[in-house]
Amino acid sequence: MSAMGDLLAHAAQTAALEQVTGRLHWDQETMMPKGAAAQRAEEIAAMEGVLHARRTDPALGELLETAQAETDFEASSLRLISRSYQRATKIPARLAAELARTASLAHGVWAKARAEDDVAGFLPVLEQLITLRREEAACLSGETRGAALYDALLNDYEPEMRASEIAALFDAMRPRLVALRAAILEKPMPAAISGDFDEAAQLALTREIALAFGYDLDKGRIDLAVHPFSSGSGSDSRITTRVARDDPFNALYSTIHEVGHACYEQNINPLYHLTALGQGASMGVHESQSRIYENQLGRSLPFVTWLYGQMQTAFGGLSTDSPAALYAAINRVAKGYIRTEADEVQYNLHIMLRFDLEQALISGDLAVGDLEGAWNDRFMADFGFAVDRPSHGVLQDVHWSAGLFGYFPTYALGNVYAGCLMQALRADVLNLDAALAQGNPRPATDWLRERLQRHGSLKPPRQTIEDAIGGPVSPEPLLRYLEEKFGALYGL
């Protein structure tokens, strides 16, 4: 076999083992007995040790030096495997295993602290994670302080992106988002939906909607978790959702969001499965798929018109008397604490808060012991009301308990990408609204599959988006979409 053949075979086995590790994480959040947390941490640490050894194997370095790419697939594989090798060889095996072990243990600590609103119970393990991630960032960047540390962590989720670019993007978006929110909150608020919504009926409807968006349940499954997420790739792409009896939108839109992630994975060219190309190009690109499925498609008036009939059937009637009233209820802009439940206008403001706080944590400008106070002060400044309890504030997200520093800004970047994609999609798919009104998002999801999803990681993230939309990325399409949609809803 050639050097390239050997390189691809090594990468395929590594990718398979990474999927096994992912399944351990999935089980931990869905089905694992509570008492198994310590053992699971050791299992995950052991798997990370095996993976780290494979990623840093000197033989892999030799293959990278001698392999010659003859196709686009091979050239992209060489680029991605080389990037992974360069990263992995900078991280000591001890640190890789300790990060995996601590993050696994921290998840259970966070879940308990969140349930009990016990910030003090979570902070010690959070401090351990931040110390480990700083050490990792220093290994990657060669620096011990400054912006380079956060950039090194951000690069894991959005390659070739810098925090300064994200900050400039947020600075451009914030004034228009704040002005739009202020104008909306001066208007009468639409009525919310009310009632007691049977959990089994909610789950049956989420399954129907997942299928409508193209999710292949022969290659996936829907389970319950505290924090909805997607997991896996290719022919095993799973999602979770959550159910609240007084809020059916929680389950419905969490499901659509995660289906966007899972469909991206399912629609990648099958030839790329278990290769370096067999996953989304970046977390920002990934988030563009979940957000466009959830918001521009799932919260649109045509789709909600169809959903109105489905919800009436599922729940034996609704407190709203028309599709227009349901559309207004689904798109209410209201005061709230929870990022995952935030409306489209305020969602990015939640991300900006987290982005600034986690940069300060990594740089050392913010002590872990001061995090809750800093969160509450910033929330009051940004949203105009006080956090009432930690589970609605600093404990609400799972990400920091998993050590995912640098992840949050990709959510807002995904919204920007989604705005660009929707503008291009509408220009190409002329019958879109008619299809959505029939509960059929497939003209849109087929367009996304062909333009973006099937390519996986064949191209770098920015190129993936720019090739799909036929031009440069800009926040303007997203901001214009929000201003037009909510301007019409609230008579601005």
C-alpha cells in the first residue's frame, strides 16, 4: 500500500475509535446510571489515552512527510490529518487524559449543582478545568497569557478564526440587535400558548417533524437529556431533546435544532464516512444548519401554518385561535433567562455575554470565584433584569462543565452563516413558502444538502460557506432578516 493509503487507513481507525468515545459521552447523558460517573471518567480517560497515542504516533508523522495527494479528497485529508497531528503532538499524553477525565467527572457535578442551584458545589471542578485548558492553550500557542490562549481554544471549534474577528463581528451586530429589542419591548406582547401538553404526544409530534425535515431514524434515534445535543456521524447520528408539559415549543424546536445538526452528518458523502472529511467543516458551519432548520424554516409563518393543524390534532386543541396567533406566540420577544429558549432577536446577546466572560476566565482577568457575580452584573446590564437563581444564570449551560471554552461564539457565527445561506436559498428555491405551508421543508433541506452538507470537511469552513452562498460572509443578511421579520410581527 502507498503512504497515502496507509495514512488514510490509520485515519479511518482513529475516526472509528473517536466515534466509540462519542458513544460513551452519549450514554453518559442519556442512559448511564448515576453511580457510574467515576468509572465512566476512567473509561473516557483510557480511550483518550489510546486516541492521543494514535494521533501522535511518530509513524503517522513519517506518513505525512511522504504521502502524495492525487485527488481533492486526498489533499483535504492530508490537510486535516496534518492539522490534527500538529495539534496533538503539542499536548502531553498526561494532559490529554486528565482533561478527558476531569470533564467527564465535571458533567455530573454540574448536573447536580444545576438541579440544586449550588454554584459553590460546581466552582472547584470548574477551576480545575480552566487550569487544564489554560495549560493546553499554552502548549498549543507557545504563549502563557494574552489573546493567543483563547485563540488556540477557539481554533478547535472554528479553524482559522480569531477572537478579534469574532469581537469585531459582535460589535457590528450589537447596536442593531439592542435597538430592535428595545423597539419590540415597547409594543404589546402577543399571547403565549398555554395548557397541559401530554409528554407522549409531544414526543410523537417531534418524531413526525424530524422525519419531515429529512432525519433518517434508521440511522439515528431521539432520546431525552437535560441539555439537548446531537452525537455521532454518518450512519449513526443521534439526537436528544427535552420535554416540559407547559411548553411544547421546548421539545419541538430543540428537536428541529438538533435534527439540523444530525442531518448535516447524515448527508455527508458516504465515501467520507470514518475519514477526516466525514464530519462538519466547523462548529460555526454546523450551527448554521441547526439554526436555519430551527429558525428561518421552522419558525416561519408558512411552516407554523402547517404546524398549527398538527398541534391541534396532537393536543386536542390549542389556546390560540389561528395560525397567525401561533406564529406570534412562537416568535414572542420576551424577558427570559435561558439561552436555548431565547427568541431570535435576543439569542446572540446571550452568546456575547458568554464570549466575553470565558475570554476573561481563560486570560485570568476574571477569577472563578467571581464568575457568578460577573455573570449576574453583565446579565442585568445587557437584559435589564436580575437573574433569579443560578440555574437560570451561570449554571444553565453544559459547555463549561465539559471544558468547551471557545465553543460559544460559534453559535452566533452560525446565525450569521444561516442568514447568508437563507438569502441565497430564497433566491434559488422559488416555491419554498408553498412547500413549507404543506409541512415540507425538503426543497430547502435538499438545497442545503447539495450546496453544503454533502461536502463535509472537504473545504475549510469559510470557503464552505462562501461556495454555498456564492459570495463573502456578512452579518447584513441576518440583521435584515430579523428587522423585517420582527418589524412586521410587532408593527415597527
